[in-house]
Amino acid sequence: MTPRTVKLRVNGEAREGQAEPRLLLADFLRHELHLTGTHVGCEHGVCGACTVIVDGRAMRSCLMFAVQAEGTEITTVEGLGTPENLSPLQDAFHRHHALQCGFCTAGILTTMTALLKEEPDPTPDRVREVLSGNLCRCTGYIPIVDAVLDAAEKIRAAKA
Amino acid sequence: MWSASGRRLRASSANPRADQVKPPPFDYAKPASLSEALELLASDDDAKILAGGQSFVPVLNFRLASPSLLIDINGLAELGRISLVDGGLRLGAIVRYRDLEDSELVAAENPLLAHALHHIAHYQIRNRGTVGGSSSHADPSAEFPAVSALCGAEYVLQSIRGSRVLPADEFFLGALTTALEADEILTEIRFPPWPRDRRWAFEEIAPRLGDFAILGAAVLLDPGETRILVFGAGDRASRLPRAEAALRGRTLDKAAILEAAKLASEEIEPQGDIHATAEYRKAMAEVLVERCLERASGVKVVA
């Protein structure tokens, strides 16, 4: 099928690229826009590695087509912070050793960034419930939950 | 090297992997109205409807379906409404699970559905998945179809030929099979009014919260009627007539609950699969139905 032009905003910048209808948003971000921070794991919605924020909500980019992202505002892990200036959540992941190989991390960071924006003071149980949508096979979830709760506290304190 | 927004900092070159995609090729249309969507669907035998895509995109990624055309109904605001009509909750087909979670109307008008939402997939999936999409997919262990069947909800199907309304037990025909004809779109799901004195319970066993149920059960206690339903045990969620009959006209005490739970276990004919054996599902049906009846009635069965 003929590729179409997809125009959207990614990490605050107007972007466009070519996508035939069957191109998944995850592959579009990686191969067309060269944003390889979004990782592709299971490619059927189970693992959560490809999670990005679409119009404010965390979603699986492997379960959307790029053509469906026309006109949307997307945040990927590249939009959260920089190595010199980590986001509070990224900084908490660093301090709590909430990652090991890092493959699942981008999807967890985008998910929890969206969550903390919607719910600045989640309970530990709520963090665990939301984290159930992301698989991590090496670190274990305890430091991840600790990092999210710590970041939530720091973000709230900075706003107070 | 890439900048933070992904702009390529050195000269662009053709990407060798850009053509390696999982889904089969298809054309794509995003109609602006339901009538346009119905026309498109009627004009192409191999066209398929795309709603939230949280069940159907995996099907495409595995190449289990090869539609000629995907008709994306996500732009049809007329299918995205949650409303109350004649005391009953009405859900447009592209209402997302997240919208149900955020809805005070749902919490007030169907507490069972509001409770079951926490078991439906994960946060990110609920942000996009729709009630119409998962109903049309008809997974036998999915929670929303089970709740709709227990409540006696009706499914509204439309095509260019007209519309028809089917009760849940005539809409769901079997595993991944519904009464939808090739030219029909599921447009709305209508729940009957929720009686104020109704008591209810919902239980499910899953590897993780949000995974598909290995087995689930739910009950409704109304004055004069007890409804019992099990899902994940057959080709679709089903009420259990023998277990229900055993409770008709009877005080719901410990003996009655134990008898109904045992009948529920005998009444189902589950399959064994990679997640659990048929025997395990039968044993758990007894446990979950007992727990549901205990919780809904307040009768203490296990000390």
C-alpha cells in the first residue's frame, strides 16, 4: 500500500514521516523518526517496553498504527530528560538501581511519567497495579516501586 | 547520532529495516461519520473495523487476519458516549475502559462493572481499549462480555440494511465468535437499570492482576432471583441454570451456598490449556462461586 505522510508532534517538536497503513507506531518512531529509545519487545501488547505517551495517556505503540497518530502529541523516553538533566523520575531510577539491562526501562518511565501527572500521590498498591502492565526480567520490581514513590514525593515537594 | 527529539544529526540514508513490518498489507480509511463507515464496510467483503485495536492489532501482528481495508472508527464521537437512558447505562462502542474508570455515572449505575474494570487488562491497554472492540473480539475469558451477559445487557448492531438489538447471550456465539455479520458494526451496549437493593460479587483467578482470567465468577442477588455466571471455563461466559435453580425460593444459608457452588463446578465443562487443567478450573469454579455467594449475601461459610 502507498505510504502516506504522517504529521504529528513528538517531544514538543513538529515532525513528519512516511508510513504505509500497516506500519506500527513503534516502528515509525524507531525507523522513520529514528527515536530508538522506544523499545520493541513482544509486539503484541504484553510486555509494555514500547509504551509512549499519546495525548497525555500512556499507550502501547506496538498496538497503534502510525497513520492513527496523525495530529497527536507524543512523548517518548527521549522527551523526558537528558543525560545531563534527568527528570525526577529518571533520577530516582538511577538512585534506587531501578534498572539493570534497561530494555524495559523506557516503557516503565513513560508509563509512570503519565501516571504521576494524573495521580501525583499514588499509593504503593496503585503503583504496583499500574506497573503490572510492564514486564521486567532482571531488576525485580521492588526498586522500581521505590523509585516511583520517591520521585512522586520529590515532584510534590518541588511544587509545594 | 540523534538529537533529543530524534532529528538525525548526520546525513540521512535509507533505512534497511523500514520495510520489515509485522502486519500484512491493508488499506486504511478513517470515516467522519457512522453512515460513511457503514457504506465502506458494505462495499468491501474483506474490510474490518478498527476500534481501540488492543485485541485486533495483536491478531494482525500475528497475521491471523488479512483484511483488505481497516476502517478506523476512533474518530466517530457519536460512538464514544456514556449515557443513562430509561435508568439503564448505555455505552457507545468506542467508549474506552479508561473512560469507564473515570465515570461517576458508571460507578453509580453499575458497581459490578466499575469493580471488574480493575481486572480488565493493564493501565496502558485500558487507556485505549474499547468496550465494543473487546466485545467484538469475544475472548471467552474477557471480563466485560462476562459482566454484560450476567447483567442481561443488549448489543446494538448496525449496517446499511438497518439495525438490530440482540441480548448478550445471542450476541456471543462462541470463542472469538459473535453474531456480527460482515457488514455490521457493533455501535452500542445497553445495560438494564441496576436495582437499588441488588447485591453482587466478582472473583477471578489470573496469573497477574490484569491478565486474562484462568477462571472468573460473578453473582447478582436480587429479591427472588440469584444469578450465577462463570467465565473462562468454556467457549463463552455463561450463567449456570442448575446452580441458580438450586437457590430458587430458598434462604441463602451456608448449606444452600455450598450446594450451589458444588453444582456450579459440576455444571461447567472447561478445557485444559497451557494455563490450567480442566480439573483445576472445575475445582476453582466451586471455590469462586462459593466466595461470590458468601461475599454478596454476607453469610459466613468459611470460619
